[in-house]
Amino acid sequence: MTSSNTAILGLQWGDEGKGKIVNFLAGDFGAACRYQGGHNAGHTLIIDGKKIVLHLLPSSICHEDSLSLIGKGVVISYEALFSEIDEISNVTSGITDRLKISPACVLIQPYHQLIDLYKEKSNSQKTIGTTLRGIGPAYEDKVARRAIRVVDTLNENQLKPLLEETLDFYNFTIEKFFGKDALSLNSLMDENLAYGEKIKPMLADVSMLIKKINSEEKSVLFEGAQGALLDIDQGTYPFVTSSNCSPSGIAAGAGCGPLDVGNILGVVKAYVTRVGEGPMPTEIYDEVGEYIAKTGGEVGATTGRPRRCGWFDAVLMKRIIQTNSISGLCLTKIDVLDGLDEIKICKAYHESVDSVFGECMNLDNVKPIYEVLSGWKSPTKNLTKYEELPTETKDFISFIEDICEVPVKIISTGPDDQSTIIR
């Protein structure tokens, strides 16, 4: 029997509007679960007219009848977590009662952020455009089997030898290679133990909790943090994040089986954006790109950096859709394109796309071939019925469906939940 659990994943380079879609749908689910990434995510919600930016908490957190789960694949900064809880508590109550966190989550420590900063600043040849929040170094520690996990901060005798060994490694690097002062073991011990005591009431066996929710005939909504083109294995390496934000990360990061997700919806913008470095074949360099960036408010919710803008790339989307079992699309920010004379969609590349290109996502030298569609003059902003959309908008949507070979099931016409079309 196919699972009724659903995944909401970004299919581009992030910032597709996943947070809105998760918040919009979460009321129909028993829980929503973050399964990878850390506070390098930036999911923007509009709740009762107020703008909320979530970095670590699941985008379901304001739904009082749904649990919000953080799975073992997420890396947690204690400081960021509790700061965010305090901030969101001004908008909704009972957060700590319905937030359940895996004690197996790896922790981001102060030395991770220092290493992130020093490495990025010292690399004069190539920068990745990291958020400098210690995400990558924390995942490096996880793979190297020297990470400090949430469970380790619940017991002083367990934490001390682990932190001593890890700090010896990092203090040597910080002093020897970066010429900075060593971090204090005692200070880190006190900080971690205090946070461990604070997080204890929220800890849960998330893997078994998902099974329990399903046994009660309720479903779980899995929320990806970054876009699939930033996936460590499927993305545009090396300009990627440090985890599997594609469906492949759900089983490991949430602690469930690969057959436990029956429906995977991909969130895509009507155009593409990217923060930081890395290739983007359809990038727009003229005033149209500036118009889209300004109209769409394209500034990174996490970094505050301006996003690069480009036309919708159907070549990349079709590949990501095919390799990630996407059953339908959620098309966002279509209203940003209101008023343009023409709209382009990349339907092919001039260069032949061979197996090496596709497997390695090598986009450095490809040039797009565009289909040019007529723009629409009638505004789509805040429309709630498909029939109300201009004919040209429907043509645009149909072209995406035809070339990507999946239906567009949800259309977002504005940032709030009400500005949504369900097909």
C-alpha cells in the first residue's frame, strides 16, 4: 500500500517558496518534519499579515494541531534554535510542547563557525558562497565520526572526553593555521550542558514517532531545507550544500523507510534565482533581471545577499523531476512576471548533453535555447481561481507541464496562504 506521507522539496537553487507551501498544507497532516540542513535555510511565512522567517524550525510550527519534527539528519545550533523559539513565541504559543527533536542530531559548535569563516576568507582562488554558519564543518565532523550530538550534552561524563578530543583538533587548526586564540574547554562544557538541560523536554524518538503518527492514520509532511540543485550528490557540485536535500535524504535524515513517502511535490519559481557562487545558465544580466529581482524581493532570507535571477530552466527541471520521482509541481511567484512583454523558458542547451554532463551537473559552458512566450498584462497577484488567470499565463503553465512532463498542481500568486490556486 502506498504511503500517504508527502514531501515538499525545492527543485532549483533554493528560495522557491517551500515555507509557504508547507505552512499552507501542514494543517492537513499530523506532523511536518525537517530532515536535513541547519539554520542556513530561510523559509518565509506570512501569518496573519506578519512576515516570519524560519531558519531551523519546521514551517508547520504555527499550526497548533500539528507536531513539528526535527529529524536526525539536521545539524543544530543551540543558540540559533532557542533564539528562533523565543522569536516565534511572540507569534504563536505552545511551541516547545509540539516541537520534537531527535537526540541524534549533530550540533554546530562555535569552532565550526570559526573554521567556516576562516576557510572562506582564506580561499583566494574559489569561494563557494557559504552562509558561514558552520553547517559544512559540522557535517564534516559527522562523517569523520568526531561530532558532538544532542544526546552527548545530556551527560557531563559523556560530553567531556568527546569535547576534549574534538577541541584538541580544532584548537590546533585555529592556532596553527589561522593564528587565532584557542577556545576554552570549560566554557564550551558549561554552554553545552546548559543547553542540553534546556532541550531535554523536547527530545523524542522521531523515527518511531513518525511510525506512530502513521499508525493513527495520519500523515507526515517532509520538508526539504534547500533546493535539489544544491544537493551534495545531485546538485551543481562544488557549489552545493553539505547534505541531501533531495528525496534521497528523507529516509536517512528522518529515520524512516524509502517506501514511507508516497507523494513528492516539487516547488519551483516561475523563474530561477541563486544566492552565492556557481553556474546558472539562464542568468539575466540586463534591466529585466533587475526588474524581476526588485519586484520579487530577491534578497536572501538567511544571508541578506541579493539573489541572481534567471529565466525558468526546463532542462534542469526535467532532469531533477525524473531523478527524484516528482509527482507534481507547485509553481510560485508567477505574479512577479506580471507586466512583462515576453517571458522566456530554456527548453534546450546548444551543447549536446552527454552522460558526463548530466551526472556531474557541469553547467559551466552550456548556452540556453529559449522558447519565447507572450507576457500577460492583466495582474495575477492574489488570484485564487485558475479560471481567473490570463490566457498567456495559462499558456506559460501549460508549456512548463508539457516540457517537464508533470502537472502543475498548486500555483502561488502571492506570499500569503490565501493567494493560492489548487488544481
